[in-house]
Amino acid sequence: QDISAIRSRAGRFMQADIDAMNEWPLPARSYELITAIEVIEHLSNIGHFMAQTKRLLAQDGYLLLTTPNILSLAARMRLLIHADMKQFGKVGDETHLFPVVLGTFPRLLARHGLQMVDHWGFPADGRTLTSRGAANLIMSALRSFLPEPVPGDVLCMLVRHADLT
């Protein structure tokens, strides 16, 4: 996709393959906030992405990540019933490669000098934007007796340098 027509007074746009670049051509320690909205699930080298974002973040900066939520009740039910991952499987985006597992993701962050500050799901009430109405009703009923560690379709994570206390 050509982004040459995009103009902004507030920023600069650059088209890049962040998976393929050795070092992103941006100044180190310069950004107070980096957002990666629905990006990391498409990357083949998540470690490289983490290393580069750490290099770019100001010491007290934050990285805000969002990705499809595989911990939602709807996603877990789909895996149980269909043996297929919601938003990663046969019905979903074929470019989704990497589902984030909250049990192991903090270890990946730590390897790159980062730590998770907080995480939450969206929508917070557990509804899913990608499910049919009937599925949302069934999930609502199941929530009364099945745990849902992170509700909603989207997993949101706030990350910062690990050496901050």
C-alpha cells in the first residue's frame, strides 16, 4: 500500500517492513509512547520488534500493544469446540502468525529489558466484536460459572523499560 499521499503536521509517515529491517531508522530513546495496534500478531520475529521498540523508547516511555485476545471465553470455546483459534485459524486473518499467551509473554519482554505494567481486555464487558449475537448471549451465560481471565476480543498491554522501579 502506498502511503506517499498521507500528510500530517503532527508527524511523519514512513513505510517500512519492520520484520526485515535490522535497525529501524529512528533516533534511539526518543519516544515517550509507541503504539502497536494490531501489529505483533503479524510479525515473524517478535523478539526483534521488542528489541527495537526498547531502543526507541525514552527511559520513562511506554509501549501500548493490542492484539487479538486468545484468553477470552469466546476464543477458548472456539478452540475447544472447533480445534481452531479465533482470529488465527481457518476463519480469521491469514496474516495472523503469533498469538500472545500472557503466561509466557512477560518472559519474552524480560529477555529484551521490558516489563508489562498492565493488561486488560476490550470491550471490558466481555462482548466480542467478531462474534455473532447468539454467541455473545451464550458467552454471557457461561461467564457466570466459567472464568474469563481477560474479557473481550482485544488484549491491550502497557509495557515499559524493566529497569524502572
